[in-house]
Amino acid sequence: MDFTSDNAAGVHPALMHALAAAQDAEPQGYDSDRWSSRLDGAFSDLFGTACRVFPVPSGTAANALSIAALVPPYGGLWCHAEAHVEVDEAGAIPFFTGGASLMLVPGANGKLTPAGLDEAAARRRGDVHQVQPAALSLTQATESGTVYTAAEVAALGHWAKGRGLAVHMDGARFANAVASLGCHPADISWRAGVDILSFGCIKNGGMSAEAIIVFDDRLASSLPVRRKRAGMMPSKGRFAAAQLLAMIEGGLWLENARAANAGAARLARVAAGRLIHPVEANSLFLRLDAAEREALRAEGFSFYDWELEGPDAIRLVVRWDQSEQALARLESALGRLS
């Protein structure tokens, strides 16, 4: 009854089938196979615009390489103070960019706002003695389990473009955001000003493939070499491409995300009085005292204490493959606590 992370989820059978099919394919390496050659077209169809696609083996690599294509070593990246690129990437952004700085901005419920960015920018002189911002990064869904609406992404995209900044989106849970909003994926990506998207697959039923989606072709020129130089170019590229295609071509990415979101919403209803943030995707943050946390763990539930929200906070993440039994038992346990 593990609710620690959707990284603990299994691999969807459809992706296992796709991997098996790729196993029997002609032995072509890197991106020369027929699966890899379909990626640009398949994602262009999904997003309704031409894009370039670069598979990588982890979300950290997707974020760091994307940002490296946008921000020079001497530049800065505006992001939320609790963004994954700040809190959980072990310094990967400065490492992959060769020294770029993260420019942290607070915001309620894990979200940036134009007003919050204006306030942060107003405290800067902007002269040669300070880091010069080059891009803005948004996390969708956020690290607080909330979701930027299309209007909110567009407002932030407008803010960035008005200052000559590129826009990156950490979409490790992009599918959960699209499923929550019921929107077209373009509405919270390129139409709203996003230049590069880290498209999550692993948390949502994948095994070992994420995708860098580039909507501005001018930004794609350095990524093949950056990916290879960083050791993030899969030599058996057909296996990464097969996973990504199996995820998007039949709508599985949204099916899995809807299942995870529905489980989180179900738990949120019984724990409404303890919620720290609105539950808009597949993560919940609750207030539980030490005895209550111990009681849940004694029943067999696993979850993280979440110190960023205070000593009495926990995080629960519902996976796409969470069992009905585990959900029902946690629903009952939370109901007894409430």
C-alpha cells in the first residue's frame, strides 16, 4: 500500500508489448530505427503543431538539457522556490548548463504568478553585477499537486516573452494536468508561450523514457550534441521511442492520468479538513500529527513526511496502477482520522 511516489508505479502492459515488438525489430542503433523516425510526427499530431522530439532516460535529464538549450552558463532561470528543478534535481541545472543560476520566487500552492515575478524582479538592479535572467520554468502539475490553468500559463508566457525570456515547462505530470483541465495539450504548452516541454512518461506507466519536446525549432539545433555529450542519448533508441509512441498514440497517457487523478480526488473527499493545497492532479498534502502518521504506517501505508510544508505535513501520491484495495483501505483509514 505504497503512496510514496508515482515513480514506484509499474510499467503498463501496452508499453511492455511495445518493447517486446521493438526487441524483434531490425538491429538499428541510436535514432535510425523506424520507431524513432515516427516521434516528431506523432507528437506534432498530438500537440497540433510541428515539434522536435528527443528521448532521454530520466526527467532530470529532460529538464536539465532543455534548460541548457535556453540558458547560458552566465544566465539565470526564474522558477518557483519549491520547483522540482530546485528541490529535487541535486544541482543538475547548474551542472548541465555550465553554471546557470536558479532565481527562486515564492508563490501560493506551488504556483508562480506575474505579480509575484514582478515583485521579485523589482528587487533586482539588473546591472552587470547581477545574474541576467534568460528563461522562466513552470512545473505542471506543480510540486504542490496543483495545476496551472491555460489562462495562467498564457499570462506567465506573456510575462516572459515581454522580457525576452524563453519558457520551459517541467511536465513530469503534464498528463495529469491535461486530464484535470480537460483541455487540448496545446492550450497549456506552445499556444501559451512554452518553448520546450519535458514530457513525462515514466511516472505515468513508462519504464525508461521521457521526451524533450521542442516547439521552437531554432532551439533544437544544440540538443542532439548536448544529449550525446551528457550521456543521455539511448544507443538502442527504438526502445525509448516505442514506449513514448505506445503512451500517446492510443490515448493511454490520458487514461492512466485520469485513473491516478480520480484516486487522489477520492482520498481528498474524506480528508478535506486536513488538506494543505487544493487537490487538482494525483498528489495530496495533508496535516497529520505524529501519532496519526504512526497509525497509518502501522496499518501498512507508505508515504513521505513533507518538511517543506511543516513538521506535521505528509505527501500522498496516487499512481496510475494503484489497486482498488489499497485505495479503499486508505480512504477508510483517513475517514477514521477525520
